[in-house]
Amino acid sequence: MSSPTASAHSPVMVPGWVAAMGRVNNYVMNDFGGGRRPWKLAWVINFQKLATIPLLGGFIAWYHNTTPAAWIYLAMQGSYGLVWIVKDLVCPDPNFQKPITVGAAIASFLTVLGWYWMFGCLLISGVARPTYPLPSYAWFSLCVSLCILGCAIMVAADAQKYFTLRLKPGLITDGMFRFVRHPNYLGEMMIYSSFALMVWNWLPVLVLAWIWGGLFAVNMLLKEASMSRYPEWARYKKRSWWLVPLVF
């Protein structure tokens, strides 16, 4: 990790479309509609996480779906929501602590958060009738394992970043960040991949393509541009992977 004096290094400029998308995303999720700012973005996100268990439980009761797939999906996304709450209590993301407008809270649900609930609704309602490539017990094991590993990677990366930067601001190049530059995003993508695999429908794939491409990828590119101001950035980038080890 570098010292704060390393900021004299010239940063890399992001492409124009990335900067533009970053401004749009920031406006939609923080400032949309203007006016009073009664909530934090963290509160909106946490509400969605906490409401997942009663919402999906309500779907199970409404549709009388007591299949193993329905209960396993409830356990996966519901438990992930609780893991997120614990993480937010221990190592909150500063980007989510800023006050936002009411319009931004609504827009965040309409463009991102609400779509995550749609995954479980498709499966539990019976709209999605998945025919898995493997026997169901093997497929469920794969999805659960992917979800658990994703949660572990996300929490470990966010906790390391939070506590390290409190003690020594700078570029983090060890621990969870030793081989992958964005392990927290990797963990999140593994988690939601496990949900999409459980549903095994085309609509979650489209939702994740939009969120990963329009939000996650933009955030990662902006973050890399910011990190490039450190002199050790070029060496770190050369020896590490962007997102997935040995792939890219």
C-alpha cells in the first residue's frame, strides 16, 4: 500500500462514455428529482435486503409453492440479505451513507433493487419452470456453494478495504486484493449468479447484464482511474486480474 503522498502521480483518464454513465448513475441514485433528502441510500438498500425474507415467504404462501427449489431460493437470497445487514453494521460503505432525495430512492428501486426481487417471484410463482442441466440435487448444491463463497469474498473484501483505509489510506494490493482488483464486485456477481442459476430463466440474465454492464463495470472503471494516481498502480495492474483470476 502506498502513502497519501503518492497522489502526485498522473491518473489515467476514463473514456467519455464511462464518465457520462457515472454521472447519470450518480444522479439517478442520489439526486433524482431534487428536493428534500430524508434518507440515506444505505437505508433504502437495507430495507430491500431485510424485506426479502417476508416478501419471498409471502410468495410461497400465496402460490402454495413448497417445493425444495422455492425454500432453497428463499434461504439463499434471504440469508444474503442478512449477511449484507451485518456487513453494513460492521463496515458500512461510505458511498451509501450520503443523504438522497425521495426520487432517487424510488429510482433506485425501479432501476436496480426491485428487479432483484423479481428473480424469486419468477421461480416461486411458477412463471419460470426451470429444467436444470444437472440433477436438481447437484444443481442446488452448485448454487448454494456459489452463493456462500460469493458472500465470503464480498464481506472479506469490503471489511479489508474499510479497516485498512481507516488506518492507512492508499492503494490496497494485498489480502483479498492481491490477485483481483475488484474482489467485492466479484463476490456480489457470484451471489447474484447463484440466484439466476436457481431461476434458470432468460429475464434474470438480462437484468444482470444491465446492472453489471451499466453500473458495476462503470464503477470499476472509475475506481481504476482513481487508483491509477498512485505510482505503484502500473506494477499492481500488471500482476493482478481485473475481476476473475486467470480469466480477465
